[in-house]
Amino acid sequence: MICRRPQQACIGNRLDCHEMVSRARAPGRWWHPANALLLCRDCHDALPSLVQQLAWKLLHDPDDFDLNAVNQIKGGDPVRLASVVAMLRIIFGAP
């Protein structure tokens, strides 16, 4: 589970499987483990940008992190790994 709150705060909260790139935006190609985040309802309702979602995915679910797959699902301008790493630095307060 990937949440921005301590996990004990999410215990008992309903879990949602969130598609980072929605079915409506990518019909026929949206389902891929790299495109999914398991979140509690509170975190799901307060979702940030795709880049931050990808940073959370890399941090908490590295086995299913696949930026190329998400970019193929998304189409258009690709998200760059440098952007995801920069977001991780922001999350951790690193320079």
C-alpha cells in the first residue's frame, strides 16, 4: 500500500486501486501493474500530480515501477526519470 500518511493512520480505512493514467484517457491499454497505486480512501481523494504518484510508486513499489510502460499508456510527452527523481528529492527535503 502506498500512502502519504503513517500506515497506522490508514488501518481500517477502505483501500482503492488507483490508475495513474485513467481508463478514460487510455482505453484498452490502462491496465498494467506499473499504472496502479493501492491507496487508502483519504490518500486517493487527495492525489497529487502524476510525477508525484510515480515517485511514490518508485519508493513504495519498485518491483512494479516501469516508467516506459506508464509513458506508453499515457501517450504524449513522456514523463522523464529526472522529474521523478527531483520529486523524490522534494519529498525527502534533499538538495
